[in-house]
Amino acid sequence: MNLDDFSDLIQRPDGGVRRDAEERRERLAVPPGALGRLDELGEWLSAAQQSVPVRAVEQPRLVLFAGDHGVAELGVSGRPAGGAYELVRNVLDGASPVAVLARRFSVPTRIVDVSLDCDPELLPESVVRHRVRRGSGRIDVEDAMTPEEAEQAIRLGMAIADEEADSGTDLVVLGDLSVGGTTAAATLVAALCGTDASVVTGRGGAGIDDLAWMRKCAAIRDALRRARPVLGDQVELLATSGGADLAAMTGFLLQSAVRRMPVILDGVVSAACALVAQRAAFRAPDWWLAGQVSGEPAQSKALDRMALTPLLDHGVTVGEGSGALLALPLVQAAAALAAELPEREPEKPEDEEEAEASAVDGG
């Protein structure tokens, strides 16, 4: 598998349609600029949909890729190693922030177990049926997975994107349910951006103390030594320093762009996968929105490299797709405003105004 092949398959959103949407915006009764970034969002959606006026976002879907990472054994996470199962269980039980938001916004949720470290019998068949492996390797001393498993995970993500596009999903909110995932993500970002471990090391969604931060920084430093020699091959990079869940998200993002299906990114994990995907197909980021600022330095680094500006900055660090899901109503509002606001009455030519005035005077 060569991810560079996606470069020929992915086209940018329709520029001609976007210009038509911009011209229509100029004709609306609300003055240009009065709606701020909502104007830009509406025009972006028009181009993605190839439709003027833009259509409402009526079938969004929350897609969460789940996996455990062996590097969590080093105490780099605020959650116990192998604890991603509990995150999945909380979403299924409706007890996590993202589950509450999805319920409130009436957004169906899909969880894909790519590499959880638990017995499959503990979760519904719909969640575990695509599992690639049980947990990913400890990336500071070993590969996350084999190249064959990396390719399997990427193809899994591609298949999930095709299923969503074929079912009519018109926008995806993308998130992850992982323990140790931010360490792998930071390693990928540091490798692709050419930075040191300390520049990208954050405190994760659950938060960690200073000692855990130092352990995390050391793990990323060691993982970076193993990542840098394989930077020329995205599949090998994911196999060495990513994880099966991250590889699946990368495949999902690339195939979503092929299928012209917009995606809202959540935190550092989805941003890191997007950065890998951008390395393969430079037009792909045109199909993505950054939902929120997570506070992770690696996320900021990745988004800056892709020229993506987050929609929200509310200090939400819980992860799991919550920040991206909070941005969904903003995108839906932009579509509604662009589609439903009335256009101004056209100005009458001066000679027509004079004729009307004369008719009034003569009367």
C-alpha cells in the first residue's frame, strides 16, 4: 500500500461553486461580514456539497475509533493502561460527556474497536467486529504493529468511510477513545514537524502531574528516535510509532476526502492522523474543519502546519470527540443562515426611479 496514491484521487472542494456562494452572500440582506466566520463556513459547505444555496447538515454522524497503546504502561496517561474499554463502556452507557452531547444534538454514534486490550465478549458485536489486534506495541522500544496490520487498519478506516458515505452521512464528527493515544499522536506530530519531544508533550485528556509529564516526554523522545528513520513511508511510520486506531483514522480521513464527505476533527489524536494524511495527499485538509482547541501543544503544531483554525476555544480537554461535537451546531447554523436568509431587493436604475417619481407628480 502506498498512501501517496491518494494524492491523485482527492480533489479540492469546487472553487466555482464557492465563488457562486460568495456572490450569493453579497446579495443577502444581512451585510457582508456581519456573521463573521459563519459566512466562511457556509461557503465552504457549499463548495463541499457542490450546491448553491447550501443544503442543511441533516445526517451528521459521530465516529469514534477505539484502541489501547502499550506506551501507557509507563504511566504517561491519567488513565490506567488498558483502560480504553472503560471509555467505550461509558459512551455505550450514555455516561460520558460525548454521549450526553450526542444525545442532546440527536447525533448517532458509531464506535469502532480497532485495538482495544480487552476480551471482545465484553462489548457488542457491532463494536468489536473490525478489531485488527489487541492493543498496540510500546512505541518507545518496539513497533506499534506490523506493516501488514498497519495496512489492514488503514483499509478498515477506508471501509468505514465508504460505509458512512454510502449511508447518506453528510458530515462526520471524528474522535478517539484511547489510553496512551496522545503520546503516539505527539510522536507523529514531532516527527512530521521536525520538533523535539518537549515541544509537543501535553498532559492528555485526563490530565497528568509533572512527574507523569516527564515520563511522557521521555517516552516521546525515545519513540522519536525510532520514528525519524521511517518518515519517508507513511504506512511504516504508523506501524512504527502510531497505533492501529491511529492508522484506521488516517485511512478514514483520506477516504472521506475521496468521497467528498466533510469531517470535523477533535483533538490531538485526530489532528496527528490528519497530518499524516496531509503528507500523503496535500489537498485532503480542504475537507476538514478543526472543531476546538484542546490545549495539547502537538495539536496546535499540527493544525498550524495544515492551516486549520479551530472553531471553538472553550478549554474543553476531555477529548473523545466532545470538542468537535460542540462545534457541530455552529456548522449547522452557518448552513441554515446561508440557505435561508433572504436576498436584498435589487436596486432600481436611476431612470426607472425618475419615471416613477414623474408618475407620482403627474398624479
